[in-house]
Amino acid sequence: MKVFGIAGYSGSGKTTLLEKLIPQLTARGIKVAVIKHAHHGFDIDRPGKDSYRHREAGAHEVLLSCNDRWALMHERRSEGEVTLDELIGRLSPCDLVLIEGFKQEPVPKLEVYRPENGKPPLFPERSDIVALATDADIVTSLPKLPLNDMAAIATFIIDTLQLSERPC
């Protein structure tokens, strides 16, 4: 599985870019998975539900399943933060794992840059940023891809990772 990151400050549009990029990739026969890093705690469960009660009772893992999907919740009560490699190891085989967040991981990344955020670009400090998605007039030797040109961004990722397109 190839790994490619989407980096940028909060509010830069990483999630929106991924939401528009994924259909471009899947239309070209690329099987995609996404791993999103959340800086703050989160819970996909709700108090009072059976699965929540099982976790609160001390279950190490709880797997929910229905006809359309399944979700595995793994409690890390006394364990350290999970690594990206551990998370990738949990995924089913696919062609491409897109990661959102994980800014410090040394994988090729596209930086989503919007100067109106009032933050400096990341690429001068990060050698793993291989391109920018921006509409800003910024000086760089890196490839600059228009923020809303998902076809160009998909092509860049496919070419950079040497992925094989398959007709759907």
C-alpha cells in the first residue's frame, strides 16, 4: 500500500480537498483508504448504547457491525499514542492510504496552503512536502496545483507514487 499525506493548518481545506479528491481516484480504479489524525479526543459511540456500555465495562475492543459497514473501537487506556504504521497495519489491503494530519510523519505530502489563514507555509521546513495545492502567488520550486483542480491533484499523486490506474 502506498501512503500519501495531505498537510496544512486547521482551516486550510484539507478535509474538503480529500472529499473531492477521493472520487477522482476511485473513478480511475484506485482503491483508497483514509486515516485522519484527530488532535483532540473523540468518540464515535454514544453513552447508553450497548457498545458504549461494553467499552465502559472494560472491553479492550468492541466491533459494531450491520449490513452496510462495521467499525472497530480499540481502547488504548494505558498504551501510548498509536503510530501511523500500526494504524496502516489495521487496514484492509488497498492501493493508496491517504493521511490527513500526521504532519510529522516522513511520507510524501501535498500541502494545502491558503495565505488568508494567516499562517506561514509548511514546505520551507518540511522536506517531505512534494507539492502545493494553492491559488496563492507563492515562490517555490515545488509543483503548484490549483486548489480546485482535483483531476490534476489526482494525476500528480498517481504519477508520484507510480500507481496503476484500472478501468472501473
